[in-house]
Amino acid sequence: MVEFLIWVVAALGVVGGVVLGRIWGRVEGKRAGKREAERDALEDTIGRVERGRDAVRDGRGAGDPAQRLRRNDGRW
């Protein structure tokens, strides 16, 4: 009977370990996903800011106003 109880406890330990591992893996995956999303959003924001700065630098006082109008007309 004692040997049977040892097997039951061992089986429950294995099942508990598997369940705990799955839960732990899911939580870590969500954390990693959030960090990756935050990093991607930050990179996107930095890129947008740089493009905006470039557009302002190139758009204000950059050449003939009529030529700027023709150039911008095609972008609409």
C-alpha cells in the first residue's frame, strides 16, 4: 500500500510540474510579448519623429514655393 501511495504522490508531482510549467511559460510569453510591443512602438515613434523633423527641415524655405507646391500636389 505504501508503494502505491508513493506512485500516486509521484504522479501528482509530475502532473503538477507540467501544469506549473505551462502556466509559467504562458506568463513569461506574455511578458516578452509586451516588452517587444513596447520596443516596437518606441522605435516606430522615434522613426515618425525623425521623418517629421526631416519633412519640416525640407519643407520650410526649401527652394521655390511654386516648385514645393508642385512636388506636394503629387503626394495628395
